[in-house]
Amino acid sequence: MNTFLRAGTACGLALTLALSAAAPSGAQPYDHHSYRHARCHAARRRAGNTGTVLGAVSGGLIGGGLARGGLAGGLIGAGVGAVAGHEIAKSTTHC
């Protein structure tokens, strides 16, 4: 019985190795257009993140100033500024 288990395990391991070596790797050929496209989208994402931060800070300051130091005005201004800053910065990068 022990010999039968060893032989079965060895056959299963050999079959697994043979099938995994024969399977395609799934690697894509290099495509210059895809690389440029990915870089452009990464730049667009970075611009959107920067715009979000700058918009939130400036919107919070403006909202707090308009509400005369009120917390609600600062929070609302930060939220509106974050959304506006994100969309404006994202729209300046064209892919």
C-alpha cells in the first residue's frame, strides 16, 4: 500500500509539472501604445490626487473664512473644494 501511494504521488507530481510547463505564461508582448497609455493614466491620477488635496485645503480656508471660523463652513468648503480640485486637475491631463 505504501509503495502504491508513493507511485501515485510521483505520477501526480510529474503530471502537474508537465502540464504547468506546457501552459502558456500569459505574458503580453510589449506594446508601446499600452505603455504610453498607462503612463498617461498614472499622470492623470497623480494630478487628480494633487488637485484633491489643494482643493480641500483652499476650500476649507475659504469656507471657514466665509463662515467666520465656523467648523461647518470649513468642512463644507473642504468637501466642495476637494471635489472641484480633483475634477479640474484631472481634466488638465489629456490621454
